[in-house]
Amino acid sequence: MTNESPKTPPNKGDKSPLAMAGAGFEFVSSIVFFVIGGYYLDEYLQSEPLWLLIGFFLGFVFAFYALIKRAKENE
């Protein structure tokens, strides 16, 4: 018998710098996407900061959900 550790699947536990950069990009882009959507909805509905703030908080919630999901995949 050899002392080799069992191999993990290719995407399981991927902690490469590109995977971490992808997680950061996903976090930021989801917030930016919802904020831009809220901004344009504010312009269309003439309701100045309301939808921008709602978009920010929805983007923040979605970003944390995606981050937690990715962290559980990497366990």
C-alpha cells in the first residue's frame, strides 16, 4: 500500500487564484447589475432613490447567497 491521498474531483475544492477571482467578480457584478437596474427603474418611474436602494440590497443578498453556495461546494 502506498500513502497516496484520494484524488478529489476537478472542481471540488478548487482554491486556485482564478477561482477566487471568479468568486470576487461574481460578488461585485451581481451588486452592480442590481444597482444599475434600480437606477434605470428609478428614472423610468420618477422615484429617485427607492429602486436604487432596493437594487443594492437585493444585489447584496444575491451576492452573499452565491458566495455561500460556492464556499459550500469547495468544502
